[in-house]
Amino acid sequence: MASFCRWCSAWARACASRRRRRPSASWRAGSAPLSTTRAPELASLRQLRQALAVLQPSALACVRARCPLCGPTLLVRLNHSEQGVRCVRCGASAVHLSLGAVLRATCPDLRRRDAYELSARGPLVAWLRREVRSLTLSEYLPDVPAGTVRGGVRSEDVQRLSFADASFDLVTHTEVLEHVPDDRRALAELQRVLRPGGLMLFTVPLHDAGCTRERARRHGDRIEHLLEPAWHTDPLRGGAGILVYRDYGRDLPARVRAAGFGEVALQLPHPPLPWLPPRAVVVARKDLA
């Protein structure tokens, strides 16, 4: 709780400082470099401001726990949704916590792995940087050719990856496939870039239904909506959000196996997260042959 209180205190001091002092013209224009000593503090303050924006006082709770990404910590619940549970130290969400716990249990030899993560920032990325032998990151930037780096971020379309066959030992992604128009092609591409025996761990929202339900289809530049459009928040670009193309059901493991993977299983984190129903992580292994 002390860490959370210090976090709140730092945020309050920063707010008071902004009220007392107008930024310089160069700061407002964005030309002044960000001090490396202040960058972590400002990042934490941004996280806290985002957290306070969704705070439901009746849900506020915290508990001592061990974060799989950063160690002993406090988990805080800011509201009654899954998105409201965070690690106070590293900011990991419930999804990151679940994937991190399952990855630690499944893959103890992380330091021997060349990994590919389908995002370019966040607590999971920071942890993987420390743990794996090498880490490749990317985001989907629709106006940037695959394999091109813009603003320090590599652009990749998971349906048509620019990597050579057998490039990685480990692939991770969280809440991505439901936003991909052709997820079967994406799964086949991810299987292609894995080395024999390589692992893919990922999460998607899972629904209590026997079969995956398609919500939309893409025909060139046109989108056909089969159901009322649903959107998820876009942490990279903001705006209206990212379209959900499907609701995954209990057939998801079979869908992954059909893309060429051998062993596929749904695994739950242990110990389970407080306050929330278990969040399953898909663990898929590419055959050795």
C-alpha cells in the first residue's frame, strides 16, 4: 500500500507543479528532450491518471501478491472489470499477469529463446526484454510496408509477416487475433516463423460457446458486418478503437491445430488472480518434424 500511496503523492505533486508553472514554448511545441531521470516518473503518472479515470470507489481494493513480471507487489482493483486489475509496480494488466504466469511455468529456459511479441510497448514487453535472449517487436501500421521501421516501431501484418521461416523460438501476443480479418492465415504465418519445437502463447477473449462466431468479414477495402459492430480500445492509436472480427468459442484449440501446430492446450495461471474468474492462456507448440 505504501508504494501506491507514494505513487498518488507523486501524481498530486506533479499536478500542483503544473498549476503553478506554465510550460515553456519549446516544451509545448514538443522540441525539448525528455529528461531520462524524469521519464519513468512521468510514465508512472500517466498510468495513474489513466487508472483514476476508470476508478469505481466501491470496487477499490488491494492485496499483496507476487507479480510474474516484477516480483513482490500489490495488486490493485480499480473497478469491477478485468481491465481494472493492475500490478502497482509494473502496471501489468490481468491479461499480462495471466500470460506471464503461464509462460514462466511452461518455458523455464527463456534466456535461450529468440522471441517475437506482437506489440511494441507495455509491461509484458519490458519483462521480455529482461528475460529472453533476443526480442523482436512489431505493431500493425496499415500505411507502413511490412518490415519497415517508423518512429522506432517495426510494422508487420500478422497475415503476411516479412520474417523468414523458423526465425523464432517463442511467439507471444495478447488480445490480437480477434481483430485480425483472416485469423487462420495469421495463425499459419505465426506457425511458419516458429522453429521446430517452438512455442506460441497468447490470449483472446473466450466466450462460453461451442463454436467461434464471426462478427465481420473483410472484402478488400469493404467490411461486411454480420453482427452489431463491437470495438476494443486501441492503446497505440486511440480513436474509435479496433473492430472485433469474431468471438472465440471452445473450438479455439482445434482452430489453432488446423493452422499446423501440434500440441495445443488452454492453461490457467497458478495461483489464480484475486477477484477475477480464471483467464485461460493458449499454449501451442510447433512439431519437431
